[in-house]
Amino acid sequence: MSREEVFGKIKNIVIEHFEIDEDKITEAISIKDDLEADSISIMEFVLELEDVFEAEISDEDAEKIETIGAAVDYIMANQ
């Protein structure tokens, strides 16, 4: 899967979970700060990543995913 495909799928998850306009989503967006995600929202986001990409993300790795770009990087590295 290409980086663009991964980003597109993650963008759809962000649109669903955080009600943000598609054109505002970039890899630089901070999940916690820009999306105002609390710990529960972040956990739901990570669970959705696991479902969509059929991957298991450890709690330790999930804590390192602070931006949309970091989520893309993680999925790309663990496909």
C-alpha cells in the first residue's frame, strides 16, 4: 500500500472520529492538540487504525503516535 493510500484511509478515520473538514487534514496535524482529542478519543482512533489496517498497535507505540504523519509512518513501517 502506498503512503498516499495509507494517508487517505487515516484521513477518513479522522473525518469520522473528529468531525474535521477533509481539506484541513495534513500529516502535521497533532491528534491531541489540533484535534482536541482526549485519552478516550485517542484510544478509539488507535483501535480504528488497528481494524482498518489489520495491525496490532501496542500501548507503547500508540503513545508515540502524536500526529497524522506519525500514524502514517507507523502503518508504513508495520505493513
